[in-house]
Amino acid sequence: MAATEPVETEMRLSPTGRVEAFSDGVMAIAITLLVLDLKVPPLDAVSPGGLVDALLARWASYVAYLAAFLTIGIIWLNHRTLVDRIARFDARLHWLNLMLLLGVATLPWPTALVAEYVQRGGADASAATALYGLIATLMALPWGFIWRHLADRPELLEPGYDAAYARAEWRRGFIGMPIYAIATVVALVLPLVALALYLGIALLYAVTSQGVAVAPAGATGGAS
Amino acid sequence: MAATEPVETEMRLSPTGRVEAFSDGVMAIAITLLVLDLKVPPLDAVSPGGLVDALLARWASYVAYLAAFLTIGIIWLNHRTLVDRIARFDARLHWLNLMLLLGVATLPWPTALVAEYVQRGGADASAATALYGLIATLMALPWGFIWRHLADRPELLEPGYDAAYARAEWRRGFIGMPIYAIATVVALVLPLVALALYLGIALLYAVTSQGVAVAPAGATGGAS
Amino acid sequence: MAATEPVETEMRLSPTGRVEAFSDGVMAIAITLLVLDLKVPPLDAVSPGGLVDALLARWASYVAYLAAFLTIGIIWLNHRTLVDRIARFDARLHWLNLMLLLGVATLPWPTALVAEYVQRGGADASAATALYGLIATLMALPWGFIWRHLADRPELLEPGYDAAYARAEWRRGFIGMPIYAIATVVALVLPLVALALYLGIALLYAVTSQGVAVAPAGATGGAS
Amino acid sequence: MAATEPVETEMRLSPTGRVEAFSDGVMAIAITLLVLDLKVPPLDAVSPGGLVDALLARWASYVAYLAAFLTIGIIWLNHRTLVDRIARFDARLHWLNLMLLLGVATLPWPTALVAEYVQRGGADASAATALYGLIATLMALPWGFIWRHLADRPELLEPGYDAAYARAEWRRGFIGMPIYAIATVVALVLPLVALALYLGIALLYAVTSQGVAVAPAGATGGAS
């Protein structure tokens, strides 16, 4: 059964496999739909020779695009790690997972608002960036509840993971909430600073996850 | 062959596996495309400082978004359960499944109509919400026909399920139709009440499915 | 290893499995993107109480939607059958498959043209429906070339299928071309008749495929 | 365990399997979203009988569509080959893969710019085609870094591949960069020539990959 001697078997996805497939689908679509926010300036709104200026004027949409792309990318990596720890889904886990996907699927909307309204400044820029922060804050909730449920029902976890592990992840899962909540408050006063924070948080996660979130303390023997 | 000793095999998806993959794809895309209905108010249609008001004025689109998201989410969960019971697909099942996906793929359209026209009130709000209800009513048809076909050909079912089981599901599958049909009639007179009903039905399913639809009477030993 | 005693194995998709996954993805997205052609009439283009009339005026877009949805659905079913017969893909098969997906991914475009321009009548209605027919005609080409290549290299086929089988499918694969070519010519004179033909061809395939294309003469012992 | 005697097993995707699924999803969506760039001329912008002329005037968008479709298709084929060589993903590989997907997911944007602005000529046509070239140039970076990382950590490779193999691929992976860089410079002066180059490069890859990139020197015994 070595990899070089493939054994072909017909199989159906396990219940967990189909949760993965559907979740991967939603996240892949949400991350790819973000590109629609980059917008092509309409031909009649750009005077001849003015395309470069028109593109540069939309710089905030590129920052928002990068921040949202990285955020969904991180969520996908963490989701992968999460589902690896779960042996089977009960009804509550399915619903919490749907709530998690609701957040991911909704993110392109505040991203588009930020892309459109940050340049205007004032109250509208604050409203757009604060809404992005608010939704990012709420997105942390299902993660927390998922781990709390797994702490209550450790028999849903893969062998090698117990209630204590789930409780530790539960605490860890809420770390993101105060960070995004603070950024949301900042957005009300300094929207550009908040936008920089959103990108910064995503980049920070990207760097720290290299050794932490994605491949946590030797749990699966480095098999990720 | 314990989970901690992975055996790597090359395999192709079983026919059922590919139905799952295609169906999951369509449902994941439809549920994620709903976000396009949330709309970003165009920059030139919002006076400076008016973004919050412009967003609040579109409250009905958020209700419609939530109702449609939950509805497709529930359909996905039920589809998962359905396919788990089916050992193989014949041509008629494939076509009935396509009709089911036609309903799911079409749902973003009446959702967008509701999001746009409910605020206007009058005949247009009624038309939009009634169309949503009509399509939701018709979406129940393929479910019923699928179970009726399985009752006629129980050899397509997984071991442990028989014609009597399929007949019981067939009756259960039509429960949703009169509920949505009534909501459609309500929409003609009171569109806002109908919109509340659509969200309410989805939330009700979400609560009741916790112990019923998703993990039905011990059939697979709780393996879902 | 009975279905009721699941053996959980970690596996990677076979090369064929990944072709299936990517192809299913493209087809699932194309079929779901069609809904964007149904269009929501803009609020300011519809006088109060005029939504029902505005929706009825777009009847051609619903016919085009149904025809295109069924057409991609049929292609998916046939693709499933095709890949079931293929043991492995060489580079040429990959490229022919990409050309096949190019046709599927492009179909929403002429569908949108038909939805928009059929009501206008005259030369524009003819141009839109003829373009739909032209692309549907060209879409048959990769199917034919795929089977011709398999006739030349039968070692790529699954056991039980030989060059003679591939040659028979090659001839069968070209049946669609003259039908769509005739409909394209009809479109130049009678666009509404051509539109009816597109829907009719799809429905006809749907009916005849029940016993033919999807479950061909006992080849896999009814395993589909 | 012959292919004609299917063994049905329940399984979960291996970590590599889920990277494939997510990557396939993003690439399938990006390649299918390109169709939105083909645009349907708005009804009120086309005088009666003028649809054919309006469609012909947008010829550049068809060239850009074909070039981008083929480019993403080639990337998918190469990605398939790449992941076949990798036994497991560490955190850095995950991030480099995300950067690769960022490029693919972003490509529909410069494609839409080219489709819209090439016909105008002048500085705007140059800006649009140069931006396409710039993004295509940058897209080669993650490929190079992935192979460099694999050269440093050959234990991540499948059996039969070593650091020397990864170093050779690393050099090969950068071939695309100078070609696209030159095309980008050409775009600044002769945008139409650059557009022809983008299509030509994709077609060239398509032809040469027949025997090279997709099925490289006998590594997996022709199992692709």
C-alpha cells in the first residue's frame, strides 16, 4: 500500500469529509469573490489617459482586498486544523459551523464598503471600517462556541484530544475578539488606522501561525 | 487502520461521491452568492455622512439574506442526510437531484427581489415576497418525488433502509409545502409578515433539526 | 468492510479524482452563475406597482435560464459517465477537457445576451440566439476529440472498454453538432423558434438520457 | 481490490487532499468568474440592429478572456503536478500556496481592465496590459519559493523526489518571470502586441506542456 503502488478504491466521503467539502467550497468562493470589489473604473468615468490616476485613487480597496483575503485564508487554515481534531459532527456542531461560514460568506460585503467609502473620509469612512471590524469581531463567536461544545462532549473529538484540550482552545479562540473589538472602536475615530490594523492583524496571524496555530504542539506528529 | 496510522490510498470518488461533490458545489456557491444581494450603495447616491442611514434603510435585505442563508444551509444538511441513505443513483434520481439544485441555485434571485422591493411596500413588496414563497414552495417538490422513487425502488437505498422508511420520509418531505404555500398567500396581503415568516420557518427548522432531521432515529448509530 | 462498518483511511485524490473535482467545480459554478442573468429590475426603472409587469416582460430570460441550466446539467451527467470510463488522463486529454470546460464556463455569456436581446426582436434577437447556438455547436467538438483520442489510445480506458467502444462513442458524440447547427441557422430567421429549440433539445436529452447516456448498456453492471 | 470490485470505505481527505480541494475550488471559481468580463452590452447603449457591431467592437475582451482562461488552466495543471510531488504541507508551504492562489484569484481583475481599456488605445491601453503583465510576472514568485523551500526540506517531498529535483524545478519555475516581465515592458509601448504575447505564451505553454510539465520524465511511471 505504498504511495507508489496506488490501490484504487471507490469510496464515499465520510460525514466529516462532506463538511470539509462544503466548508472549503464556501471559503474558496468567498475568498475569490473578493476580487469583484477591486472594480474596473467604467470607461465613461475615466478621461483618456486617466486610468492610472483612477486606479491609484482606489488604493484603499487594494488594502481592504489584501486584509480580507489573508483573513479568510487564515480562517481556512484554522478550520482545517479544527476539523482534523473532530471525529464526527453532531447537529449543534453543524449549526455552529454554518454560523462560522455565515461570517466568512458575509465578509466580502463590508470589504466592498471599505473599498468604496474609505477614500471619502469622515463619518462614512468610519461607518464602513467599523462595520468590517464588527463583523470580524462577531466571526470569533462560533469558534469559541464550537470549542465549548467540544469541551462538553469530548467524545466527538479524535483520539488523543480531550476536554482539557478543547477548553484550552476555547480560551485561545476568544483572543481574536478583543483585538478586533478595539480596532472597531478605533475605526470610529481613525478609519485609516483601523484599516491598517486589519491588514496588520492578518499579517501577524500569518507570521505567528507558522509555528503555532497551524501545527500545534506535536499533536498529530507533524502530519499536517 | 486506526486514524493515527493513516493509510494513504489513491482512489476515485464513487458515483455517489461525485453527486455529493457537484451538489455541495452548487449549494456552496448559491449560499455564497447571496452576499451580492447585500449591495454597496453607490458612492454618488449617498450624500456625505449618509452611509449609516443608507445602510439602515436596507434592513429588509439583511432579513432576506439571513432567511435565504439559513434555508440553503438547512437544505444542505438535509441533502447530506438524504445522500447518506442512498447507495446509488439511477437516471431518475439524478434528474430529481438536478431539479432540487435548480431550486437552490434560483433562490438568490427572489432573495434579491425581496431585498430591493420590500421597502417600497404595496403591490411590489407583495409580488417580491410572494415570488420568494412560491419558489420555496416548489423547492419541496423534488424532495417528495425523490423519496417516492426510493419507495418504489428500495434497492437503491443503503442497507438498513427499506420502502416503508422511504414512504415515511416522503410524507415528511411534503410538510414544508403547505407552510410555504400559506406564507406565499400571506405575502400577497402582508409582505412584511411573510418576510418574518420566512426567517421564522428557517430558524424553527434550525432548532428542531437539532434532534430530528439531521440525526434521525438512531439509523446509523449516531455516526452523523 | 461493509458500509455499516466504516474504515477511516486518509487518502489523496487520484489524478482522475482531481480532474473530477476541478471539472465539477467549474460546472457547478457556471450552472449557479446563470442566476445572475435573471436580473432584478432596478428600483428606479420600475414605477410603483409595476414590478409584476417588469418581471413578466423578461419571460425570455427565464426560458434561456432553464435551457442553459438543463444543458449544463446534462453535460455534467455525461462528463461523469465519460470520466468513469477513463482510467487515467494524459496531457492531451487534460487539454481537451479544459476546452470542454471553456465551453461550459462561457455559456452564461450567450445566455445573458439571449435574456437581454430576445425581447427586442429583429437582427439583435437573431444575433443573440445564433451566438448561443454557435457556442453550443462548438461545445460538441471536445467531446468528439476526446473519444477519438481514446480510440487511438485505448490503454487510457478502464478495463472493459476498448477502441471499438470509443469509436462508437466518438460517432455518438457528434450527433449534437448538426442539431445545434440547424438551430443556429433557424435563429437567424426565427429567434423565438430557436430559443424554443434550445429548451426542447435539453428536455429531449433529459428524457432520452434516462435509459441511454447515463446508464449505458450494462457496462458497469448498473453501478452508476 | 480491482477497479471492477469497488470497496466502499468511509474516509476523510488527507491534509494534502484538503489543500487540493481548496486550491481547486479557488482556481475553478477564478477561471469561471472570467466570463463576467465578457459583458452584455446594456440594452439602452445599443441602437436597434447594432448588437453585432457592439459585440465585434469588444474583440479585445475575447482575446483577454482566452489568454486568462488558458493561463489559469495551465496553472491548475502545474499545481496538480506540484501537489503530486508533495507528501505533506508545513505552515510555510500553506502560506506560499495561499500567495499562489492570491495571484490566481486576482487575475480576473487585470483581465477585466484589459477587456475594457485596450480598445481605447494610448496610455490607458498600456496601463491595463502592463498591469496584467505585472501580475502575471509576480505570480511566478510563489512557485519559485515553494520549490526553494522543498529543496531545503526534501523530507516534505514524496518518495522518489529529492533536493536536487526540487532545485531543478526551482530554476525551471523562474523561466516564466523574464518572459512576462518583457511582455510587461512591451505593453508600455505596444499594448496590442503585449496582448498577443499573453495569448501566445499561454498557447505555447499548452503545446509544450503536452510532453514536459504535465508528465515529466517518467517520475510516476506515467500514472498522471
